Amino acid sequence: MTVILAVTEQRDGALRKVSREVVWAARQLADQLGGTVDALILGAPGTDVAGADLGGAGADRVLVAADAAFARFAAEGYAATVAGLAKSGGYAAVIVAATATGKDLAPRIAARLDVPLASDVTALAALGGKITAARPVHAGKAIQRLVFEGGPALASLRPNSFVVGAAGKAGAVEQIPAASVPARAVVKETKAAEQGKLDVAEADIVVAGGRGLRAAEHFHLVEDLAKAFGNAAVGASRAAVDAGWRPHAEQVGQTGKTVSPTLYVAIGISGAIQHLAGMRTAKVIVAVNKDKDAPIFKAADYGIVGDLFEVVPRFIEEVRKAKVG
């Protein structure tokens, strides 16, 4: 039977949101091939195995490779464990996340398995018995379709490109040995973002600002609207980040982060194709721009043509009223 291996990601002992996306993508591919899904957790003993409900995301089995050295990302150990499992388990495909960690890990796995890597993938499918992948190229202006020859197929998935459903699989947990290899580099510390500040890639609501705000000090409008919602993250276009108005961690787009929130509010963002590539999977998109021909309106579910300096304060006021009511 065809089996797909989904490599999950953890931080500080808890599985990250992207882990469910990787497992769900593997589940969709396995269903097309008539196969099953194994989800692999790499972490220290005591890692929260049940926290992300990987069975609910589509894992038939959850394999746990626990080692004290895996408390933080251990590149050589992780890669050796995944590659060893891929070889012994006869997997048809190995899927990881194209996060900062995954972009370090995936090429190492590819080198150990001597197979090509399809990176930053936004879709996987089985056509004619072969596994295929799609990914944006040329700054999102085109979609490249790849066909894997031989195996295992190795792909890294762009975060927030897959909307997780409910699979209701068993998710039976099994312990497997972790590979013991000398570490040439050791992660000593991971510095977290400002406490209490939502990660733009994981927030349910994102309020983003662009060049239309004219200056860094006007970003208080974006921040105030995010605070009015109460559970929103602040994002920015590349133009705003390049101008030094916001940190790169908040950049949404082809060269920033990909987001897929329930609500995305674009303020003063024209909607260049590079930006659209990073937020097109948002469930509801609201745009505020004075240019009625701005490309962002083609992607928006709701659009307000007007001066953002007049519109946004009213927007904030109405959101606050709705929250109180």
C-alpha cells in the first residue's frame, strides 16, 4: 500500500499550526493514491503528541522520534532520522513545511536520499499514478507544474496554502528510534517575538498597511484597527517594509510570509501580484484604497474606494461599537 510521510514541526515541545497543514496535504494525496499517512514528530521526550490532533488532520499513524538532543532544531539529527525512516519505510512521498526550519531541513533530506526537492509547493496531486506538484515561480506570475520520477517524492509546502479539514483518522502513536549523529552545529537559543504579539502567519485576522499610509507614523491606524478587533495581527506590504516603516517579520507576500486568515484587511495596498500571492487564500478580503483601479479590488470580497485617513478612523469606530454590542 502507498504510504505518505508527513514531517511535523514543533517548538518548545508543542506542535505548530503548520504541522496540521502538512498532514492534511499528505492525507489528500494519500486518498488519491489509495494509501495511508504517517505523521512524524521529532522532539524531546514529553513533546505534546496529542496537542495538534494529527489523527483529526488525517494521520493514520503518529510516529514519535524522541531524543533530548531534539528539544531544539537539530539539523543533522532531524535529517538523518527522516532519511533513515524514508528508506526503511518505503514511502512514496515525504512532505515537510517550507518554514524557516523546513527550508534548512528539506535540502538535507534530499541530499541523504539523493532525490530532487520541490520547494514552496502550493498543491499536490496524483495524475496517472505519478505524484505531481505545483508551485509559484517568477514572483508568482506563473505556476510551475512538476512530475516526480522515481521516489520518494520530496516536497516542502508553503505555509497557509492548505485549508485543513476534518479527517477523523486513528492517529495511533508509535515510538521509533531517533538517529544518533554528531552535531556540527547546535542551536543554543531561540528568541521569541515580542510577547503578546501575534504572528502574522498564524493570526485569524490580519490588518495590513502599504505605501498608501505615506509614513511610518501613520501605521498607528493599522495598529488601532487591529486592536479594535482584539485578536488581529499587523501586516505590511513589501513597500512599507522596504521603506523601513515595519519589520520584515510583518511582511506579507512572495518575499515575506504567506497568510490565510479568516479576515484580511488591506489598507493603502495597491495589490501587486507579489503581495496577492501571499494572502490570496484568506477567506474574506477587505480593501481600502483611493484608486478604484487598484489590483487589490479584483481579489477583494469587499472594497472601499476612498481616502484611508477618513475611512479607517470610521472603520475603527464601527468595529469598536460592534465589539461592545
